[in-house]
Amino acid sequence: MTGILLIRHGEIDNPGNVCYGRNIPVQLNAHGRDQIRKLSERIENLGFRIEKVYTSPLDRVRESAEIIAKSFGLKKEDVVIDDDLIDANIPAIAGKPLSELDQIHSRG
């Protein structure tokens, strides 16, 4: 049986506590890399076998995908980078404080 796991990227540094835009090059921090390694271990301990990883081209997401792929011994060609996996482009929220997101969404 084939299953799909949807995984968000690990933690990033966000000293301004703002919403990053979609194409800002942000890497995982040390804690974020550790989160993804631990998640990979948990997935394996649950008996899942990962054969292919699909990722958006965003640095933080791609880095998370590469950590998972490495944990499962996948080859470079088993990591598929797909532009269609980037989240919605909402310029109105880029750079806005995270505390304002509820207010922005409620205006919807």
C-alpha cells in the first residue's frame, strides 16, 4: 500500500517574528535540523518506508526534504523539487508580524 506523508519544514530563525515571503532564502536552524532528524527516526520506527520525497524549491523546505531522504538512504534523484509545491504567494503578509496573521485572515 502506498501512503503520503505531508511534512512541514523544521524550525528557522525568525528574530523579527515576522511572516517570511515565499522566496526569501531562509535555512533551518540547528534545532530545525534536529527536529527533522528526530521526525525521520519516528517515521522509521512506525514502520514507514520512504521511497521518494517531493519538495518545493524553498531552501528551508528542500533542506528538510534532503535530511529525510538521507535518513532513508535515498539517492539524489529520489528527491523531486517541484515549483508547484510552493505555498500561496501573498505579498500582503510578507514581512508582517506573526501576531497580525489572525487579523489579516479574519478580513478574508
